[in-house]
Amino acid sequence: MKGKLELTITLNDARKRNALFGSADRHLRQIRGAFGIQLSARDSTVKLSGAAHAVGQAASVIDFLQRAVRDSEELTDEQVSEAIGYVIQLGDPENRDEDVIDVYSRTAVTRPRTDGQRAYVQAMRGHDLVFCVGPAGSGKTYLAVAVAVSMLKAGTVKRIVLVRPAVEAGEKLGFLPGDMQAKVNPYLRPLFDAMGDMMTFEQIRRFMENDVIEIAPLAFMRGRTLNNSVVILDEAQNTTRLQMLMFLTRLGHHSKMIVTGDDSQIDLQDPESSGISDALRRLRSIPGIAIIRLEKQDIVRHRLVQDIVNAYANGKQ
């Protein structure tokens, strides 16, 4: 019949069948219900039939999930729902969800998950200088990297610069073994972990070799002007006032700066000297600068993380 399509998909890795299909094939039922098609699975094959456009979209979801499950033992219902939503949006640009952050990877949907995170992403898209403070697990670093990667992919900027105070605000790197990159890498690991969800490690390696992605300790920012870049300063609560001033004045033409930190975890001997706390007081009334504060309800890591943060915040023994 015209407009109908039957398609058989052979799984890339039959060992991942249970993870891909879900218990009692519940993931397949999600896909079937979303696109209104006939869908059945046997051994390492999946058969789809129905309207050609719907079958094509369902096949895209299965392909998406096969890539997502390569490095995972299971898929959640939420991941399947996000994959379905993402594929539907790709096929209908007029109704595309503006929350979705377009990164290189197609194995996960990158988007804000709370109202606070949504305000954060909107601030990064609309301002050249953004401060974001909040507790561990609230997405400060992850979403900053996602927006930076999306801008790089779109060609809006030419490179990403990742900056972090190394060890302490004093940046005592000399005792660590290896060259500068080897010394700094442990402190930039959270930024790399986030980036690893958004592009392949081969892409990261190639971009670093071509200076498209640069990593640097905060002290090495002195004297530079950063044009056509997204510059992310992570763990900014451990900067001093003078370091923060030095960093902020590196902002060049057609660039964006994102400063993240948790002002409840200041490691400086004098917490009152924190560069991010000082900057928030001084700069809060300047037009064009966005200040976002994420809260405990914005924590999106494992469900226990929010309980842990609450326990410490409440002073429980």
C-alpha cells in the first residue's frame, strides 16, 4: 500500500538485546506507541511496519539507542523518551524544542532538566558574560560545556578555552610530574568528562592538537586577549579577587565567558577573599552580565546526591 513501509533491523550487538529492548520489551512498546507502528522483535532483529515516515523515525530512534547502549548495561525509560522526542523534533523543525543543545554526539540528548537549568542555558545563549553558582550536581559545568560545544559546532566561535584554578588559588603546580598539560589535566577532568558525552575522544584529541580546544591553568591567562572563543572558568570559588579581575579582563571580541563555582565549598584560607563572591557583589548591577544561582532542586546526578547535599546543609551528624 502506498505510503506504507516494512523494515527489518539487525542489531549491531545482539548481546545488548536486553538492555536495548528493556524488561518485557518495554522500550520497544514506548517506540511503538510513540509512532503508531507495528513492531516486533525476535532474537537479534526488529521488524517495523506502518506509515513510511513513522517507520523511518522509529528506526532512527533504535539506531540512536543502539549507539547509546554501546557503553552501558541498561537504558532508562527517560533516555528512550528523550530519544523519541529528539528524533521527532529533527523531523519537524518548526516545532523543534529550543531546550535541546545541539552537540556533536547523537548518543544522548543534551538539554536542561529543571527550570533553573533552563534559565542558565538561556542566560548563556543571550549574554557574553555569565556567572553560575550552585551546589554539586546542579549542572553548572556540564551545561557550560554543552553550550560551548554547540557554539563550536555551529561555527559561532572558533575555539573553546577551559580554565581552572589548579590545586588551590595559589596554583602550586611545580611539584606535580610531567609537562604542563599533564599537570593540569587532573584538575580539568570534570570538564573533559562532560565534553566526552558530547563528542568522540578522537574529536577531542584532534581539536586539542589543532588548538581548537585549549586547556590552561588560571595563572597562564595573564596578558592574553581571547577573541572568537568560549572561555569557561570552573571552580571559580577558589580564585582570589585579583585572579578573577585578571581573568574577566581577558574577554575579547566575539567571545563568551562562563564562570562557574560553588560558593559553599570555598577552599581558600580566607573564604571572604573568594573571587567569585567578590565579583557577584561588584558586577550584579552591570547590564549585559547574567548571574544565575542554581539550587538543591536543580541537582540532576544520582538521586542520592540531593539527599547528601541536604544532609550536609542541615548540619546533620
